[in-house]
Amino acid sequence: MTLAIVLAADAPAASLPTRSGEHLADRLADQLRRAGAHEVRHAAGLDELADLVDAATQPVLVTGADLVAHTAVLRHLATSPVGPTVALVLTDPPGDGHTAVREERGQVVGAGPAQALDGEATGVFGGALRVGVDDLPSLAAAARAAAAGVVPVGAPSAAAPPPAGPAVDRLFAGLAGLGVLTFAQRVRLLVAHRVGDPAGLAAAEAAVAAVDEDRAELKLSVKERDDFFTTFFVSTWSPYVTKASAKLGLGPTAVTMISVAFAVAAAVLFGTGGRLALVAGAVLLYLGFVLDCVDGQVARYTRHFSAWGGWLDTMADRAKEYVVYAGLGYGATQAGFRYGWALAIAAITLQTVRHMTDTWYGVLHDEAARRPKAVGTAGGGIGDKLNAASNRVQADTGSVSYWLKRTVVFPIGERWALIAITVALFGPLVSLYAVLAWGVLAFAYTGALRTLRARWMRVPVLDTVDATLHRDDGPLARLLPALLPALRPVGPLALAVVAALGPAALLVAALLTRDGAEVPRWAVPVALLVLLVAGLGAGATHAGPLDWLVPAALRAGEFLFAIAVGVVGDVPPWLIFGYVFVLTLHHYDLTARLEKRQSAPPLHGGTLGWEGRSVLLALAAIVGFAGIGMATLGTYLLVVFVGSVALAWVVLPARAARASVGLVGAGGRSPG
């Protein structure tokens, strides 16, 4: 449900007649309905708009009355999945009184007169914005402040006075001044212009008529910037599949499920062995990746976005890749290589820890973009130079350096391409070695550069979220700081890194004595005690410039401990892989919810925390039942994960819907 408001104040173009004979403001109202708005209202002034916003209980789409655009532009704004509050940003030169915009990483970090921005303007406000429910009070406050010609209450005291100009521009500048997180919606291939006279209206209408809206939307379904393999070997023909899927009525979720089926079939063929099976598996893997791209393209083309779809896409991507690793590990083992499963376990561990750093570095970068002054006061140095160099390369789209930078980090398209090519030509063993080799190099490269840049940014991110949740602390970890308060001054990252060294040492010792003497029984509890050192950082302030690495370090420690216990306890390698796989589902669930701005999984407390799971594994190993303990705990965690998914996406939403209907019904029966 979306309420759309056409703000006609200070917009002489509102009464201009369009080609169809209706006034521009009336045509905008009709376009907003076709864009998905369930209710469209006209507001003569900002005070009237504020009253409408006060009564709204759904997102609000606000447009000035001087906008000429394809209906698709408004539909994209209304359905944009990037965030709750989104503003249309154009590359047109700013007109009289139009608000200039500075954006970074897709976020509006400055809005107002061009000369008042902290940095160079990157665009101009397009006269339309969608505001999420949580930001509606700020929108109402900005509207009333702009109507009165004052700085909104809550804006920084040093903020410049509200700019003169159209009401919608003053409204947006006030909203930005209140610090509302706003994302930028750019216009590609389609047309959007703000007009002020009949000549401008005629020119804008001609530009709109010259573009095939549906064809442009199909092209827009492809990501603007993607990785090398995806850009040149998938996106060149995937829009045809997208168009066919839409005609057949296949939604994004259906395409995702077909992609999963292709990946599972490829994994089975990799495990079967034989040249024909390996080549067929490589082809299926490639087609599965094409469909992995198509599901997002279908979502963008049909504008069917949902939190469930985004979560499912993230989880399916990781599950598909790791099932393929399992197929490769099994295939290498069947081909006579003793350590095929070991390579698969190493691959899944490496990739998961890498993804944890990717997630939190993205959060770090977004936070830095929202606080550019914090970056500028960090003192420059090598981090400053690396940041400038990175920005130059990213701006040089299509250059050799641009593609090298995007490829060297080993993104998913390149991973799937490498697996498909190497397994078809050489077999599962070479494929696993190739994935590990490139993955280690990419991890070293990105880790080193990101660490340097993060030290320069000096922007904390874990203190902006529930650190306990994303650390995945359990009851024991939350208790440990109270037991050993003397170690509180030690940073949480240092504690997590030290904690990971114990399991790493145990694993190395277990591997070295694999064919000789047994690892001493006391080694497991000692490694566990070292691992529990990380719990001393629970509850601490994660405000250090590198504390975004804490979740990845904790994942590495837990995974290494589980693998070491499995090796010491002579657990079958496939069972160790299966247990680690279940852990990855749990941890990706947490990060997917972070990215989709969802709350914690409903049964998160039942997962026991990283330290609780490790203690149970250690006890099972000490009493000589490591395999049974790992299988039992893994099954339990899988049941909890499935239960959380069912509760979060089926049971609780249905219960909330019934409660909402009940309230409406009760309201309808009440007297008066």
C-alpha cells in the first residue's frame, strides 16, 4: 500500500496542458496510480502535505507537479528495494531553486544549494521521493519547517538556512538536513525532466515519446555494473530468458528454484565422474548461474520485490555453491584422491569467512559514505591514496584496470566459470585446487587493501547494530566478561584472533599426527579454552576501525574448532562438511537479515551461540563420541534453522495478517 501526494505549491507547470489535453498535475496523478499507488491526493501546500503524512500508515510517494517522466520511472521509485526512503536524482543542470544532490555508494549524503554542499554535487533532485513508514514523522517535520521557512527541529545547528525554490525541493532539503538515510534512484535509458514552461514541457514529452518504455525496462533489468564474466557471457543474452520467464508467468522465486535444481544436478554429475558427466555438469552449472542472474532480472523487470525473495536469493546462492563443493569433494574422493573432502571443507570455510568480511566491509563503506567528515579528518596517508585510486578505477568503467579490479576479487560469476571450465577439462580435484588457490589470493588481496582503507576511514559499524546478535554470542559468551573483568581492556578483535589460533593449532597437530600417534586427549579442552577467549569481548564496545572483522574471525574460530574435533575424533569427512554446511546456513541467515534489514531469526536463542556449540562438540569428542555428537548437533541446528524460516516467513506473517483483519473487524463493529 502506497499513498501518493502531488505537491502543486510553487509549481507553475502544474496547470500546463499536456499532449493529451489534461493538466500536468492531473497526468502525474494518473501515472502514480498506474505506478502502483493505492491512493493519490493533491496538496496545495506543505502544511496540507504534512497533515496528510501525519495520517498515513503506509509509505508515501511525493512528487512535485513539474515532473515529466515515463510511468516506469515512478514505478521504479515506488518499488525500489534499496531502502525505505528513496529520492529521484537526475543529471540535468539544476533549474532555478532546484536542490543539488551529492551521493556516494547510492546514498544521498548532501542536499541543498550546490555551493553549500560538503563536496561537489553529483546530480540534482528530480522532484519525487518515496518515504518509508519509519521516516514519515521526519517528512512531516521537514514539511512544516519548510512551510515556515526555518531549519527543521533536530537538524544540525550549523545547517544552512532552507533554500529558496519549489516547495518539493525545500521539503527534500529539509528531510536530508534531518539526517534521514535516503538512497538515490537514478534514471537510465528512460526519461525524466522537470519543466517550467510550455517549451520545456513539449521538449520533455517528445523525449519521453522517443523511448520504447518496455524495451528500456527489459534492458534495465540487467545490473548496470556487474562482473566481467556475467557482463560478457551472461547478460548479453539473459534478457531474452527474462522476457520469456515473464511471459510464462515465472516469478523470481520460481526461477531461483530452477537454478537450485540445475546446481544440484551439476553437483551430482561432478560426483558421478566420467568425462561426459563432468562436461554435462559444467554446462548445467553455467545454465544454473544464468538463471541465478535471471531471477534478479525478472524481479527488476516485473518489479516484484519482497524481503522473502531477497533473503531466499541470498541463501540459495550460497547453498548452491556449497552443494557444488560437496559434489566436487565426493568426485575427487571417488577418483582416488584421499583428501577430496578435505579440499571441499577448506573451500566452504574459506568462502564463508570471505563472505563475512565482504558483508561487514560493505556496511563499513556505507557508514563511511554517510559520514564523509569522519573520513576527511583521518589524516590521509596510504589509506587515503588507496581510496582515491579505487575511486578513479571504479569511475573508469570498461577499462582494463576496471575489469582487473572487479575480477581479481574472485566474484561469484568468476567462481562458477572457473569451476565449470576446470571440472570439464581436468576433473573435480583440479577444480577444487583452482578455487582454493584463487580464493586465497583474492582473500589476501582484499583483506590487505580493506584493512588499510578501514584504518584510514576510522568508522565503527558494529556499534551501530546489535553486536551480540551478529557475533552470534550465546549465554556462556555473555557471562565470560563478568568472570574475567581484568581482560576487558583488550579489544574484541584481538581476542577473536587469539581465540582462532587454538583451534588452528589443534587442527594442524591433528593433521600432522593423522597417520602416527594420536593427539593427546587434553588437546581438545585446551583448544576449547583458547577459543572461549573470544567470549571475553562480548558486550565490549566494538568501535575500533578494524572491529568489522570480528564476525569473520569468530566464524573462522568456530569452523576450525569443529573441523579439528572432527579430525581428532575420526569423524567421516562428509559428516564434517555437512556440519560446517549447516553452520553456514545459520550464519548466512544472520547476514542476509542484516542486508534486508530484518530482525533476528525467531529461534535464534536455540542455536546456543558459537561457544555453546563448540562446548558440546568438545564434550562429545572427550567422551569418544565425536561423530555422534556432530551428527546430532548438526541435525538439531538444521531443524532450528528450518523452524526459524517457517516461523519468520510463514507462521508469524499469517498470524499478523489475521490479527490485522481482526482489528479492522472489531473497529467496524464498534459503536459510534
